Amino acid sequence: ETGVTQTPRHLVMGMTNKKSLKCEQHLGHNAMYWYKQSAKKPLELMFVYNFKEQTENNSVPSRFSPECPNSSHLFLHLHTLQPEDSALYLCASSQEVRASGPTETQYFGPGTRLLVL
Amino acid sequence: ELKVEQNPLFLSMQEGKNYTIYCNYSTTSDRLYWYRQDPGKSLESLFVLLSNGAVKQEGRLMASLDTKARLSTLHITAAVHDLSATYFCAVDRSSNYKLTFGKGTLLTVNP
């Protein structure tokens, strides 16, 4: 596998279900990101991890819970979601996040298309 | 709050024609990115523009940056069907290492 992979690619879940999205990067990067892409809206940054530490939570509801066990893997645990949470969830990675200075180029995975019924 | 606006949001053009997509942003920025997204697929990095006057070209696409005007352009020359995709610009600020994306421009190139 190369680049950034995400599983599953498609997910349908009820509002009472619990599911997890998985992201894996094979680029030797140290920063990983979760984005939400909804129809007719710009990409929204959700979470950022740098060297396994969460550095950003962009006011995301607690029904989304990220986990980063190591620099190569990132999970997004989902529970009691709402229909408006249906979207494409994209994972990305970059070399690292620096305390100052511009961001490094981010490499995106194919996304998980989530439908909440 | 940094805002990024792209226009047009939808662009239908004929093969062989030229066109430009515009990306305006509201505050000073350190880098500007252009990404391409094919339907059902991920975002692919096209260009990174680092400084005022920067120009980069790849095939039929050319991107430029005017930091004084807070404007980047993506120019398409002699469009071909393979260029059909959604194009996003994204801007970052070193103060918070976040990328702020535009809404994207859905480009359709018709034969």
C-alpha cells in the first residue's frame, strides 16, 4: 500500500450505532488530520495530531472521538450520530506540524462516504 | 477569520478553450495550495505557491499568486476532457497551521 489509505470506503449507520473509521499513512509522516466534506460546503478541518498528540480540535461535537495510537494510524470513533453528519470524511497526513511557519503539503486519503439514517 | 472564495463555482467549457479560476482570500497568508478532486476520489495536490509573483505550470494548468491583491488564479489552456474535476484552493497562516479551503470549482470540459 502506498500513500494514505482509509477504510471503509462507504459506511451506512443508524443514529444509535457505534462505528469507527480508520486511516493509515505509508509516507513516514508525523502529522495526521481529519476533515469533513459536506455537499456545498468547504472542507472543514476537524482534528489534527502531531507526533500522536492532538493539537487541534476544531469545535467538533463529542459524538466524534479521534484516536491516534501511533504516527501511522488515525481513527475516528463515531457514536449517536445525526443525519446531518452524513458526509465524506477525509484523512490527510503531512511531514509534521510546526509551532510556527507555514503548513507542509498535506496528502489526502480517498475518504469514507458516511450516511447516517 | 480567514475566508477563501473561489469563482466560478461551476464551469462548463469546450475542449480547446482557455479559462481562469479565481481564488480570493481575506487576510495575509503564507502559502496557497491548489488541489484537484475527481468524483469519488481523494484530493491531489497540484501546486504550492509560496511568495508574491510565484507562477507554476504543469501541463495545461498554470497557477499564479498575487499576495498584495490576495488573489490566486488557476489558468487552463486548451482544455481537454481529462481536466474535468473539482479544483480547490486552500490558504494557510503560519499562526495556526490550518488550511482554509474554498468551496471548490466544478470544471466540466465538453467535447
